[in-house]
Amino acid sequence: MYGGGYIFDEPNKKQLREEEQHDEPEKLAAFEERIAKGEKIEPGDWMPAEYRRQLIRLIEQHAHSEIIGALPEGTWITRAPGFKRKLALIAKVQDEIGHGQLLYNAAETLGKSREAMINDLLSGKSKYSNVFNYPAETWADVAVIGFLIDAAAIVNQVANAKGSYGPYCRALERICYEESFHLKQGHDAFIELATGTPAQKAMLQDALNRWWQPIMHFFGPPDKASSHSEKLMQWKVKMASNDDMRNQFLESYVPKIRELGMTLPDPALKKNEETGKWEYTDPDWEEFFRVINGGGPCNAERLQVRKWAEEQGRWVRKALMRPTEKRALPVA
Amino acid sequence: MMNNAAISDLIIKMADDELIQGHRNSEWTGLGPVMEEDIAFSSMAQDKIGHAWALYRILHEDLAGPDPDKFAFLRPEKEFKSAHLVEMPNGEYDFSLMRHFLFDHAEAIRYESLQDSSFEPFRMLSKKVKGELKYHTLHANAWLMQLSKAGEESYHRMQQSLNDTFALAAGLFEASPEHESALIADKVYPGEKELFHRWMDRIYPLLVQASLNLPDMKTITPVYGGRQGFHTEHLQPLLKEMSEVFNLDAEASW
Amino acid sequence: MSNDSLDPRVNRLKLGEAGEVVKVEEGENWNVYEVFHQEKRGAHHEHVGCVHAPDPQLALVFAKEQFARRKKCVNLWVVRSADILAFDVEDEDMFANNMEKTYRDASGFKVMEKINKFKQSK
């Protein structure tokens, strides 16, 4: 499902310079030249320690977001109305787990095991997208998530798919293909409610109102507030600025929401025809950081459910462990 | 002239089993023991619900039955014909896997028998689901073999689950007395008794291979009642969930 | 604890306490198998990713749903990642001159030029 709003580890400049000196300058030059030429970096390649660290962090957060993201939507699996909606929803939630699988594998090629990543998720050390710490209260929430959060995720993931790390790009290629199904089925459910009975419309409007701020948060803090490293852009780890992606999302989807007669809970939201940029009321960024640090309405439940799943599955996994067997991380 | 009431009864039994079993299995989606298995189990949950849908459509299209969505999601509990096995909550993964093993072999046997049915929609459907059921039973067999040979705890869990599920699974083969002889005479299907024997012949060698002991048939009473509308306490809460959104406005399109 | 989730599925679980420490042991997600996908008969098997599995049999069972639940597929291979042998990246230079060795390539032979020259000389 979802990228977006990653919290990059802001390296302090001094530390970065020191690491660069550690990293052999010739190799670094060759590495940067490769990226500048648009070539991909592959698992066995030499890479700066900082590149590896930031990529693991990025891909890991993305993977966690997928498997945690399965929970808010899973809320409605048994209640989804009718065969078509039900099957599409189960298939979508299944895809999120599938995306998590692909992404953990991609991160593993950088040297961190799946188990270590899961442990960092469970302990709260590693983050996931804030948006999944909000509850899916009604069926209309499923439509809003499936349409708009998947749309936001696509904006983010299409950008990341042009990044420099081969295994991550390959995973994203497959993920984006499946996201187009998510977006379509979400849009379809959204339209059904938007063009339905007054009660259905009201339900959808209520969901939109509640989800709008988390969606605006989705791409992360404004550029002026986040001093994202130029290095990460140069290394093609971070592919677009938060504000640019947010703007791209608004450009594509606000009209699609409004054409159905739905409104958005921000009176200031409009496109500035001169600059071509969308203007909006800044969402509450204090809330954003509060939720990241565990203060959202569903943080505790999400992790408890994830822990339950790991605990429940433990005997199955342990029974079939073969500790003496030759093991390796994914090769590509 | 086919006995439509009898065929409808058989379709509803089969479809209700698949619908409820599919819902139970879908409760594992996102919560499985390892991501790869989560994905596999979810696919099979989808397949089950898909089979139920196909059966309700036969009822609707070939036998002038009601709209599949309304029939599946808005029927009162009393009119459901699901067996008790599929209604049981998921429990731990051993219970879910053992139920999957017993149910899916029963399902596979049933569809195989429908390849020769005098009722054409059954013949077509059995052809269509053949590959899916092959995967389901392959998956079930693989897990059964592996976990039964993976140390003491795992073995005991599998044996205990077999003890817990076997009488319930035998209840899948509950005949409807008023329709059974007509269905057999019309060659719609070979009848529950025959299917039960075929099922036993199929699962017995697999259980032996897994070193699991089948409970003594003399001590087992198949759990019947579901086909007649008598259900466990677990069905009604699930049906309430399944109808919740529809019930906001049953006339609206969702 | 009693759950108070919006998800009826979650309300059926017996969740642990918030703050409970749950740790997964290294190796608990088993070994890694590379997956190769054949789209149609006659085509090569192509690498599409990997699965974690305890043995080849379950690797194949898992690969089927993770890598062939949508796209066209007629067969899959799984191979333990630890058994894959590959060149080091530093050895890329061994392949560097491939394109220059035109004597291995049809384009390296200008047959028509020679024929035309011969015809003109007559």
C-alpha cells in the first residue's frame, strides 16, 4: 500500500562528512557516478554506510506500513457488503501482506534480517506510516482509504520506483501494478457511496472529513520544516520533496473528489492558478509528531494485534526451524 | 424431470459451508504465522467465498432462486444449512489447519463426484474449481505432514486438533432425509454416505503417513443438525457482522 | 484484557497486555528461497523474488500464491538462496569487452559489401 511521510534519519552533517572520509573516496566517486548516470545499485555493490543505513530505514518503514496497514482495512473484512466488495477487500488486504513480504526481502538484501526488522517494529523502535494509527469507523472509511490513501501511496511509490536501489525498485514495480487495482476498487466503492442515498453520502462525507488531516500528513512535514539531506536526493534515496508530492496528489485527486459533489474540510484549499500550486491550511503538525511517537488513537491496538500474530504463529515457525541449515539472505 | 427442491437444498448446503468457512479463513488475513502463509491462506479463503458465490448464482440463474448477495448476507440464521465444523471460531493455527485439511478434502471429493452429475451446472462448476482445490489440498497435505513430524509439541497439537475436529468434520456428510434418495436416483450426486466413504479412503492414508491416529469410529458421533437449521452459538454473531453494512439500507447499492 | 476494537475479528482474539515484550528469534522466519516464474510453456523461467520457507516443498507452495496469484504462470522453480553462485560485482570488468569482439557477431561480417565489390569489378 503505502509509502509516504517517512521519517528519514537526519544525519548530522559532521557525522556524514566523517563517514564519507571513512568510505573510500574513489569508490564513493564511482558509486555516485553510477547513480548520476541512472544506473541501479545492487546488493553486492560497494555503497556508503549512510546510504545503506537510510535505505534500510526507508524500506523497513515501508514494509511495516504494509503489514500494519492491513489492520485498519481488515476491520471490515467480515462486514464488507456483498461478494464483490468482500472479495476485493480480502484480496487487497492480502496484497498489503504481499507487499510487506516483497519489501522485507528487499531490505534484507542490505543485511538486516526480517526477524530483526519485525522486532524493531514490535518494540516501537522502528516506525510505520502514521495514517494507520487512525480507526476505520465505518464502511465509508474503507472507500476513503482504498481510494485516497492508496492514491497518495501511488504518488509516493511511483517516485520511489525511480530510485537508485535495484531490489527496492523491482519490488515497487510489482507493488505499483497491484496498487492500481487497489485504487480502482477504492474509487469504485467511493463513487457508489457518493452517488448513493443521502445516508450513504453523509457517511462518506463524514469519513472524508475525518481522514483529510491524516491524508495531508501522509507526505510528511512541509519542506521548510524538514531539512532533508541533499545527499539523500543526490543518491536517489529520497525522490521528491514532501510538498511536491502533496501538491501532485492534490492536483490529481481534489478534482476527482469534488466532481462527485463531495467537499473537503479545508476552506482554504484551492489551486493558485498563477503558481500552479495548491494552497491549503497547514494540518496540525504537532498532532503528526504526537501520533508518530505513539499518541494516536490506534497505535497501541495495532502493535498489540501484531504482537498477538507473532505470538500465535511462533509455535508453527519454531516447529519447522532448521538452525543448522546453510542460510543466506535474498540474493536480489 | 429434475427435482429442483432437492438440488436447491444440496446447493445451499454446499454454498453455506463454503461461505462460512471462507469467512472464518479470512479472519486470518493479516494475522497469519508468517507472511507467506498469510498470503496462501487468504487466497484459499477468497476461493471458498468465490465457490459459494458461484453456487448461489447457479441457484439464482438456473433454479430461479433469489439474488445471491441478498441470499448470502441477509438470510436469517434458521435458514442457513452450514455444518457446525465451519462455524467454529478459528482457535489456534493447528485447529484452523486441521479443519482446512478435513474440509478441503471433503470439498474436493464432493466436486470430483459432481464431474458426472446429471445437473449440468454442477459439471461445469466442478471443472472450473478443480485446479483451485488441487492447490488447497496440496497446501493442506504439506502442512499436515510437516507439522506432524516437527517435534513433540507440534505433533500433539496436530493430534489434538484432529481429535477436536473429526466428529465435526464427519458432520459435513449429513444427508437431508427428504431429498437424499431423489438426488441419488436422479444421479445428481452419489449421496452423503458414499462421499463419506470416499473421503475416509482419501484422508486415512494421509493421516497414517503423518503418524496421526484417527479417533475410533465407534466412539464418534458425527455432529449433525446444521443442515436442518440448528446451529452453534458462533454462527449468529458472524451472520450479524456479514449483514451489518447491508442492513444500514438493504435497498441501497453498496 | 478485554478488547474494545472496531474490528470484530480482533475482538475474538485474546490480546496480550500493552507494553508486553514480544521478540522473534533469529531464524524463526526460516530460510530464503529464490523464485523463478515461467509465464508460458517454452519460455525461460525468470527470477521474480523470493520466499521464506522451512523447506523446498513449502517454498513452492508459498511461491505459488505470492508470485502467481495474478499473472499468467505455468510453472515455478524455487532454489535455496544459499545455493546460488554468482560473480562478485568487482568482476564486472570480465564482461567489459564483450561488445568489441565483433568476430563473434553476425554484424562483424560485411558479406554484401564484398559481393557488391566483386560484382562491380566484373
